[in-house]
Amino acid sequence: MTGPVPPNAEDPVQVVDTGRPTRPSPRFSIVHESDVPWQEVRAQQHGDRRVSVHEKFLEWSGDRMVVLGHYDPGMIVERHGHRSDHLVYVLEGSVDIGGRHCPSGTLIVLEEGAAFGPLVADGDEGCVMFETWLDDPLPVPAEVDGFRSLLAEHGVEQLPNPSFEVPGHPAPERFPDPA
């Protein structure tokens, strides 16, 4: 490893022969969620109430992203897919995905190229989800007109996505706004 060793990494890392190609210097890292701040990444106006998605970026590299996501009650996320496989595990509360109720304990597997949604967080308690992406995490919209109609039906105004800090990156980022 070059440069200082992050406090959550082991140096040197013991390398084992997995029988498959690996990095010359694989990384071992431990992150506790309490060490990572919540950051607002999406926002909507529901009447006089601001509703958001907040995420803790536990890992964000060119190979993967791992987050804890807190979706405020009633938050609506458009039907979309991703440019990589995406795994979602509902830890607390519940979310409806494309009309299917997903309570805590539900695993959602979304392979690259598949679309899911819209996602609607439980109106009373919202939800907390553990999410991973294997490669490019950016969303790809699937039904722009349908999302606009859904927001209008519920009297929801989509706000610009807020800027947020990416771990290990000097400049703030923001996810693309829904179309």
C-alpha cells in the first residue's frame, strides 16, 4: 500500500491464493456505520413537508458502493435500473416496490439492466435499507412520464438532488435529477 494506512485498514494484508485472478494488493477494510455521517441525496416537497433520502456511504470505490439508506415516510423514487447489479435488504420499516409490499427482512436482487419501482417508502415510518452495487451505481430512469404522473397524483414536487460528500473524493457530488 502506498501512502498512509487508513485507520480502518489492515497493513500489510495477507494475500491468499483464491485460484482466480486478484489484485496484486487486495484491501481489507472495516467500517462502523457510526463513523459515517448521514447525507441527504434526494429531496421532494410533500405539501409543507420536505421528504428525503439520506445515505451513509460505507464504501464507494470504482468496484462497489455500499450504503445504508434512510427513506423518509412517503418518499417516492422513480422506476429505474442501474448500470451494475444492485442488492437491497430492508432493515427497518417497509417500502412498496412496483406495488409489491416489502417489509423488513426482504431482499431485493436487481441485476444490471433490470428495472424496479417506483419505490414508495412506508407513509408512517419510512424505511432503512442496506444497499450494494457492484460497479457503477448511477440510476438509469425507466419511465420518466409515469414518474411525473405519479408525483402529480400525490401532489409531490421533485426538488433538485442535493450535493453530498463522496468519501475519498475532494469535490462534492450529486446524483442526476430524475428526468
